[in-house]
Amino acid sequence: MFEIEDIRDWRGRNVIDESGSKIGELEAIYVDTYTDLPSFATIKVGLPTRQRLVFAPLAGSTIGPEYLRVAHTKRQVKDAPAIDTDGELFAEAESEVFAHYDLPYEAGPNERRLARR
């Protein structure tokens, strides 16, 4: 796994899928609030006038010379829950992000599981 301090420097670099197809550009990293470890990336996708940020888990990801490779297909990532490029992930939408990737989600009342770094 990579350190959050290092991955922040990668904003704007390409994100590719497991087969090497470009998905979009890295926008931000979200950490798991329970562990404070990098958990999800947001990736800028879409046409310049209709861009959005989609979420992809960082588990199984690798860093190459100029890219971040996620362990999911381009289609799965592009179909993931999204927010506007200037939007935020609301607490009630967090479970949808985890469910899209069949990941377990637990959070207590009024607790957040993801925090942008």
C-alpha cells in the first residue's frame, strides 16, 4: 500500500483499470475514518462540460511510472456512484459506494466511514 502523503502528489495523473485502459484522472483520496488509511480514490471522468467524480477502491491498486492502476474494470468504475466535480460525498451515500463494489459497510449513527484528504 502507498502512503497518503505520496498519493496526494498524484492528483491529475492517469488512473487505469486492471487491463490498462484509461479511466480518467485522479482527483482525490478518501481515507477510512476507522484506520486513517487510504481507502477510495475519486476519478474525474466524462466530457469536459459534463465531468463528474466516480469512486474506486484502492485495495489491490498499484502505482506505475505515471499512473494509478485500480483493481477493477473501466466499466465498473465508470458505473460507480458519482458526485459533481465541486460536490461532496454525503454520509447517507457512503453505503452506496461500498455496495457498488460488494464491500462491507458499517458505520454507527452520525458516523462517517470516508473522509477526503
